[in-house]
Amino acid sequence: LICAASVLTAQQTIYSPEAFSSSGDIFGTRNFVENKGAYKHPLLPSEDVAFVYECSGEKIYFSKTGVTYELIYVPKLEEHEKEELEEKGLEDMSRAKKYYVQMHFQNAQSSVEIIGQEQQSHYFTYGPKELNAYAFKKILYKNIYPKIDLLYEIPMDKTHGIKYSYILHPGADASIIDMLYSGDIKRTKVTEEGDIVFKTPLWDVTEHA
């Protein structure tokens, strides 16, 4: 229960191509999945990944220090190449191109807790039983800054993307919130509507105002 809290900002992150969309969540695939050891940070081996969002081309890693978006493009195979792989029971990721957009929480508290909320009834399996991971519809960065929480959630009125909100408790200082973006960003622009668009070598990552 959050008492007398206010929302500082709420933004939704979406991706432009149809490949980054799903047709709905009929099978409950749009979740934040807790990481029991099945995932490693793609850029920072020593960084502990707490949750991962992975659905229809979207893959996002959540850790205490920030959020990493992984953009993957796999060139289409010729029909004979597909047949060869199918015969061998293999998937070809050797030609996959990966790009990353990183968001780092500047001067965030090291004591921040990442808590799953709205746990779902199903879980995901990754081989050994100890890697079974529960799914959640929300994750909360509790006390990421003094008297400030950060909530990530999956918007039910959208078929893709995630949404985040900063929650200010009484006495919080919003000016200390600082998010640094880096990685494979070719350029950044702000639209007339106030949206922030990050141009990458693949597709845009847009944060709506």
C-alpha cells in the first residue's frame, strides 16, 4: 500500500516494427520473469539480472543499476537453408545481429530492492527444477532514490511494450532522478508530443510522454 504517493511520470516504451508486436496475450506470455540463473547480462557479466521481459522479439534485462534493451535481427534464410537446418534439428543464430540500448540509473541507492508484483499462476521452465521461474505483471524498484519507487508494468491496453512510473512519497526530491542512456543509439529526438525517440541501427525505441 502506498500512502499519499504521487506519480511523477508515466511513460510507455514501444518499438516501431510489427516484428516487435504480439497479437495479444492469449497464452500469458507477456510477463516479467524472475531470473533464477537462466539469464546472464549480455554486456555486463558481473551484473545480476533480477527479471527479464521477453516476448515476440522484445527482450529487456532488469538489474539494480539499470535496464538493457536487446534488439535482435535475424536475416531470412533461403528455403533450402531452412530445410537443411530442420533436418539437423538446429536453429541458425550465427547470422543474428544484436544491438543494445542501455539505461543506467545515475546515483541510485545501492540498497534498492527489485520486487515482483501480481504473480501469475504459471511459471517458466529452463531445464533443471531449480531454474523454474515465476512470472509477474509488475516489478517494483523499491527506494531506488530516497523516498522514490519505480514501477514497471505491462500495459493491458497495448499488444507490446512496457510502461514505467516513478512514484514519489512525501518529502521526495524529484530532481535527483537521473537516467543515462547509452549503447547503439544513432541519434535521439523529441517529438512535438514530447515523446523521446532513440534511433538505433535496427528500429526505434520510443518513450511516450
